[in-house]
Amino acid sequence: MASLVSDSAAKLGQFYAVCIGVDNCTNNATLVSGAFINELNYSPNNVHILNEGDGPTADEVLDTFIN
């Protein structure tokens, strides 16, 4: 079963996640990113967390997608 999932994922390409925490929910972004990595087997290099301070600026979010 694991190889079937891996083969399917390989055919679909790479997946990315951007977890954004804002205001009082910055810890949620960290928890959600852990779920993407540990439960959904996303590559840690493909999971980005934006949750410093009160949350990211619009430019910081766009920079994540551009870079």
C-alpha cells in the first residue's frame, strides 16, 4: 500500500504547503505544518511556516510563492 501511494504521488508531482499564523493563532501554523510533514508525508523542504510576531506581511507571503 505504501508503494502505491508513493507511486501515485510521484506521478502527481511535488506538493507544497504554506501555513500562515496570524495574531493569536501563530501556534496553529506550527501544528498544521507538523501534520503536513508527519501525517501527509510532505517533504519538510516543501512546508513553509509564516508565523513570526503577529503574522506575516503580504510581501512575506508573496515571497514564499515566488521563491
